[in-house]
Amino acid sequence: MFDGRDPYAVTNPRGWHYLYPPLLAILVSPLAMLDSQWQGVLWYAISILAAWGCYTESQRIWRWLRWSNTSGASGPLRKSTANSATKQASVAVPVGFFCFAGATVLLPALNCLQRGQVGIILTYLLFLGFRCVLTSRTLWPALIGGIVLALPIAIKVIPALPVVCLCLLLLAAAGLHHWDAPLTRRAVGISSGVAVGLLLFFFVIPSVLIGPTTNSKLLNTWVTNVMLNDNGKSDDDFSIHVKRNQSLTNALYRLGNWTAYAYAHAPDDRLFDAETPVDSQTHDITMPMDTVWLSRSVRMLQLGLLALLFGAGWNAARDDNAWAVAAVFALACLLMSAISPIFRGHYYVLWLPAAWIVPVYVWQYGSQRLAVVLSISACALTWIHYLLLPSAGRLGVLGLGATIWYIVATISVLRTKPIARGESVQTNPELRYAA
């Protein structure tokens, strides 16, 4: 970064390249003063602190959401006097939901720590920024939250999906409520904060530290070699079809090739299982799923998944309900697994927001049985992937299972009816039954 060499040409002992925007390399460059062992120890410690931050931010978000549920305020920014009727709407939530959420991301988190990845740090930043925005009553906390939410985008681009989704949701909420002052301040704050943060993290800070010319050159290299590279890697010989990649695209690819190998005498799908650059023998092999219709079908499916998310977001914006806003943001964090072409097992630490927010939301406002199923099934999917990796990874169990989980969870959020402003349990039979 600082002596003119190209950081995107550097590889680690496994032959892996640096794949992120320039900012992350600049931030970790002080570690170069230490030997490799202490670099690993310090990064591990930072990741442990971020994991603790995920826990504490989850607690803070939970306390705020519980307050919004029991205070008689349907929206996260509105105050109203609590009464006995609305307090009854707060259904006791089993602690098991939080335990299963922790178990869901336990193995991905350990995998993330083992490999020195950034997934835990990204999850913490998303939690922190969302909490700042969710609890904001003035412009400045929302602005700070937006700047925080821009940082994970500058580290790894895929968090742009939940961040953009949250910005659009809050802008829609302000518009649907006639640009109510608190809602407008929150929407303008987060949108401005994200814009300012992206400008700072992509251009201003790197340009100050390494010079605008060098930063511009590195950004161009990153866009060309990583963002616009079909393989998603700086090395064109690197296969993204290894079984550890549990994105929706690769899960469908792996399952289709396994089916063809098992029942139609196609080439062995395990040719792409190596975690090293693909050798010359596999370069010339055409697999059954190497077709245009697969990519087009996946694009159509991804558009459908986005449409589901936008539908849930529209309902949340219309109701201005804190729980619904949190559920949609959490689902957007999980949807990254279906949109990104690369989503390895350790990326699923980003399942944490949805793993506890969505089941708790469904438990309180929807079907308690479905909430239990969602909580247990999320945990089961990640454990099956890691404990049975040779077979489960080969069949894309985690990638396909997470997508199905997302569809069921999003539909359940769409079908739930949060308690409306001024509505009591007595006037809502479903809430009376749940209570």
C-alpha cells in the first residue's frame, strides 16, 4: 500500500489474493510491524471483541424492541402512554430462541476465527449502525448510524444490500406518514450518513493516507480484477464451485451436477472440491450445470427473493413498526447468501440478526409453532453443513436450506399483523390468543 507495489498481486501461502477495497489493507497495515504469529493473535483478539460486541448490541436492540412493544408505541420513534391493554400484548419470549441463534452462528463464527476472516466484524458493524438508527430520535444519531453502516460496505461490498434496504425502508416510512418530522429526520440522517461514509471510506481517508492517484489506481484494479471478474477472484484459475461456497448460485450448481453424476453418468461433480487453483484437467470439462439457463433462472429467482423483501419492507414502512423494521433488516442480511456469487460457510455468521429477530417477531405476532421451527431449523442447517461437509456441502444443503428458510421467514413476516397504534389486545383476537 505504501511502497508502490500492487497489493492485489500479493498472495498468502495458500495462493489467495487480497480481494477487498483499499481501506481494509490500510487499516491493518500497522500489523506489518509484528511477526506473523502476533499478527494472527491480535486479529483474533479484535475478532473476539467484535463477537462480544455482537452480543451486547443484540441485547440493546432487544431491550429497545421490547420497550417499543410494551410502551404502547407501534413505531420506533413515537412516544405514547402505556396502558394495561397494550402491555398485555408483550408475549413472554422463551430464552431458547436466543440460545438457538447463538448455536446457529457458533460454527461459522469459529470457522471465521480460524481463518482470520472479517465476517464477525461485519456483523458487529451492521448491528451497531442499525441500533444507532433504530433508537435515534434526532438527526445526528441517525447520521452517525449511517456512517457506521457504510464501513462494512467499504470492507466487503455485499453488506450494501441490507444497508440500502434499510435506507429505502425508512425513506418510504417517512413518505407514507406524510413526512412526519421524526421519521423524516431518521430517514435523512441514515441516507446522508451512508453517503458521507462511502465518500470517506472509499475516497477521502485512503487518498489522505496513500495519495489520490494511488487510491484511484487501486480502486480501478479492485473493480476490474474482483468486482467485474466472473470468478470473483483475482486469479482467473480459481474455481468458485468448491463445496465450501454455499451461495444460492453454487448450491444449485453443485446439486444439479451431483444429480447428473448420480443418475445420468455425467462427469464427477467432485472435480471442483479442491481449495487450490483449478488444474488444467478441469479447465476443459463442461459440467451439466454450465449452461445459460441456469444463470438466467438464478437471476429470476434472486429478483423474486428481492421482491419478497421489498414487500415485507413496504409493510414495515406502512406500519412504522420497530419489530417489522428490525425483521426486514435482519432478513436482508441473510439474503446476501442468495445474491452474492461467493458465500462460504463462515459468512453465515451474518445469519445472526435473522436467527433471533425473526423467530421472536413471529412468536409475538404470528405463529408460535412456526417461530420454533424457524429457530431450530436455522441451527440445524449450519451444524449439518459443518458436521457432514463432504456430503452436505456437495449437495448445497446450507445454501439451498438458507434460501428456503428466508422464503418461509419473509412470508411469515408479510402475513403477521403487528398491533396498530391505539389497538389493544382485546380488539385483536390473534394477539389475545398469543398473550
